[in-house]
Amino acid sequence: MTVDTKPTIGAFGPDRDLLFAGGYSGHGVTVGVLAGRLLSDLVAGQPLDPAFDGIIDRKPFRVPSGRLLIPGFALAKRILGWDDSRG
């Protein structure tokens, strides 16, 4: 799961030949079908719908390391709680 609970799908590596999909925040079954279709389009070299630009090759929010790790998680928990409370 990504800290901001948004999925990310894409490719990385020197030749961009390693594909990934993750960060569904409990919505894996629902989003998994879409992720599979997007990954198959990436493999086939098909153009992707611009509607998915927000999740394709997105750079997820990074959790701080070292001394900021604990406050970073506390902030993320507070943000996620706030997001959940909005329905």
C-alpha cells in the first residue's frame, strides 16, 4: 500500500522491462482487473488512455527515514484517518 493510498502502475529498470502494479489500499480486487488490462496494454505497446495518467508511472509519496520516520507515519495515519472520515 502506498502512503497516500493511490495506486501506481508502470515499468522500471534500465530497459523498462519490469512491470509493477500496487498500492490499492484494500481495493485490490476491484482495481486488479483494471491493473491487469493496463499492464497488458503496456506489454503490447498499446497507447494508454490519458484518463489513467494519474496512476501510470506515478512517483508515490515517500515516507521520511531516520529521525522523521515516526512523525512521518503519525502524519500519514492522521491524513488517512481524515480521508476515511470524509466518506
